Amino acid sequence: MIGTPTRIVLTLTPDRIRGAVVRAGRIVRAEQIETDPTAWEQAWEQGLVPLDRPLRQLLSRLSPGRSQPRITLLYHARNAIVQSHEIAGSRDDARRAATVKIRESGGSIVIADAAILGPTAEKPGTWTVLALADREDDTNKLYAWLTRCGTRVERLIPEAAAIVRIAADRVLTAENETTACCCIGPGWSVIAVGSRDGLRLVRAFEFGHRLLSDVFQRAIRPDDAEADQALGERMLFDHGLPFKSTEISPEVRARILPMVAPVLQRFCVEIKQTLRFGIPADQQPSTLILDGPGAAIPYLASAVTDTVNMHIRVAPGCDGAGVLKPFAPGTFEYAWVRAETDTAELIPHAVMEQKQSDTFRRCLAAGAIGAAALLGAEYVHITGQNRELEPRFAQHATTLAALSREEEARERINRLAGAAGRVALRVTESAGPSADWPAVLALIAENASEHARFDEIDAQVTATGPEIRLKGSTVGTDDTSAAAALTEVVQALQASPLVTAINLGSTTRDTLADDRAVRHFQLTLRLATSQAAHQPLADYARRAGAAKEQTP
């Protein structure tokens, strides 16, 4: 359909941005742009602005000249919290309970969500739930980055949540009675144990094939900062781990072995500890299936077998060549797009506010159309009545000319004023009280300075009248000066005639990297109502209606 927005799935990792146009669960076109992994942290500190140009280049390849694309972003989260819980009750109750639990562990500076992974094995009425949280500051940076580049953000999904969803689905749809699976992603791995009857264990830990790629990169080009950053990754998936590989030169193999051994040892310890403490001794699986892009690393399965004392099998379809291509079979992006079941997702407040704003604009447009139609109907009605009276006036034109002109003018004015007044009254009653929003925003801007900033502004009209909620922070050389700056902001806002009441919500202390003190705060301002431009017409209609009711 003409004008339908393009749906694009993006992945953001320290070394690349990948994207694919998706229609009905099918990948139409995919592209990727390599980025400098050594500049990853610096890019976050700068609000991801250094990644604007590569993202715009990628979008121009995927949807050149099209309408604003809708974006689902799978991203490597620096501060994500991933948990799985077994919770009894309905699906909705279990999801809400898991969300509450992870918010309690993450604090007030996170946004969180939860999704049902599946039933819990041998526990009727119990669900295994994925709970996910990330810092609100990070999700806001992602939203701003995508918005700056001309996209419409729909969902933000950390890579860990996608890997958990993929691993759980593998186990729940396996043909074997009980299956143990380890899905290895770029930055996270997930161990899941269960069957079609339900899940016994789901655990995510921060280990991915990128750690092994980094080892190869450092071993191949230890002192070359300008070297191809993807060279180590290609060598890892082409030749595999050097324990049994004969394709790697002895010199490189001698450098890689001491570096890769502790990384692989950590991975094996995670597997053994997860199964040991997560599954009873008499139910321990004898075989572990390696899945995901990391399973395609040659000789990885044999290296893990020698350490964990289990049968290790690689899942069908794991292709090392495919992992290096964007959204190709074998990548976690491909598996997620093909499944795309219910996944925990993080929706920034800005996205929710945008959706509410769109709904408000649609309602306002519908109201304006209705008001215009009502005025048109009234005008047609008045014109028709005037045409009926014209022949009668013509019969007495000589004696009643002056009177008719006066009466006609009065009648038209009264009717038009009455019609306009009724429309104004309906608009006023529908819209409710309002505030002088431009003046309020100007007041907030006047109180922003180098010591005080406002990060979020949420304006709304409640049952008690218009109000605006602010989230921000003040900075000082120490906590006392930061608190004084907050007091100055509150007093300045409270002194304005635009504000009738102010409520200081929760405040938190923090410290910047340069040891300056920060006070994070939340303010709710009750605003004075202002008279709308059409209020006199509404008052006229109200008085006319009251007079008509009193007339016998």
C-alpha cells in the first residue's frame, strides 16, 4: 500500500550496525556497516552522536526515499539486568510480579519489562518468566539517536532478551523428551533445559563469541590500531580454536593459546556451575547442544567436551560463513526475526508520550471536523429559512423595508452567534481547563542553566486541572551547593503566577566523574488555568440557553 512505513530491524553492537527490511517475518534486504569497537564507550558518553552518520548511511541503503521507517532495535546493553523467575498464577499476574521484582533490584533509574517464556516443568500453574531492565538514561540515548536519524522507534530489545527467547523456544520445540541447550550470541549466552512440557532452567550470562574474536584480534595485530577490526572474527569462524586446528601458523597459535584458554575456561565454568546448581543431580542432562552463532566456531564443541565431561553436540544449521553476513541463517538476528514471539522489550517514556500525542492529535482533528460540519449544517439551515421569508418581505417592501433590514440583520447575528456559541461551548466542555503552555515552557527554559537541567517534561490535564511534571538534575561542587541549586529552581518556579502549587517528589544523590555532586529530582507543577480565545462565545451560548429555559 502506498505510504505504508517500512519496518526495519536494526542490531547495534560495539563493532557494527546491521539492518534488515522485514515483511511478514521475511527478510527482504539486509546490510551492515562496520564501526570502531575501541570507540564504543566514547560514543555512549557523547549520546551516540558519532554513530549518526553510519546509521544514516545504512538507512539510505535499506529504504532510500521512503516514508519514515518503523524501527525495532536489538542492541548490546552495557548495563542490562536479565533475570528468570518461576512464578505461580495467571500469565498476566506472573508477568507483573516479575516486572516488580526486577524494578526493585534495579532501582528507580531503570525501565523494565517481563515476558512469559513458557510453563515451568512439573509445576502446574507456574510460569517461567524473563525479566529485563536497563538504565533509563541509556534507553533515552538510543531513542534520541534513532529519532535524529529520521526513524520512528517502536521497540528496544537488549541482545540478552533476544538470546533468552531463542534458547527457550529451541528447548520448548525440541523433539527429545528433555533437551539442554546453550545458545551462544555475540555478547551473551543462555543455558536452557526443558522439554515440550515446560522449562526446568533458564539462565543468561555475559559471554559471547565476541570475547573470542577479540582474543584473535589482539593476537594477530597486537600493536596495529589501524588493522581490520573484523580480521580476528573472520579467522575465528574460518579456522576455529587453535587447540586442534592445523590451519593456523605456529607463531599465531603460540600467541593465541595462552590468551584463549582462560576465556574458554570461564565459559566452561559457567556451564558446569549453571547445570550443577540449577538441575538436581539425578536429572542432570548427559548431552548439551550448542546453538546460536557461537556454535559455528570450529573445534569449540570438542574443546568444551574435554572440560565439562558431557557429550557436546552442535545444533543443525550452524554455519560459520553465515554468521559473518547480516541477518543470514546462523545469526541470532535471523533466528529472532523468524520466531519473533513475545519478548521482553523496553519502551522509553518518550515513545509512550509520542503515541499519546498521536492519539490526541487524531482526536483533535476529528473534533475540528465535527465542529466544522455542525457550523455548515447551521449555515445551510439559516440560509434555507431566509429564502422562505423573502417572498413575504417583498409584499410589504415599502412599509417594512427599514424594519425588515434591521430584523434580518438581528436574526442572522443571533443565529450565527448562537451556532458559534454552541460549538464553542462543546469545544470548551470537551477540552476542559487549559494553561498558558507557551508561557510555562518559557518559564522552564528561563530556569535551566549550567547548574540546573531538565531532562523530561510531561504536560497533561488531569481532573484537578493542568499540570506539568519535570525530571531533571542540579550540579554543584558538593552536595550542599547542588541542593541549594535545586532550592533556587523550586523557589523561582513557585514565584511565577503561572504556577499555583508545586510538589517536590523523590530526589536522589549522585556524583559525576569529576567529583561534582548531582541531585536528581522530580517536580509536579499545578498550573493556573487560562481563558481560551473562544470562551466569550461559550459564555454567550450558556446564558442564552439559561434564558430560554426560564422563558414560559
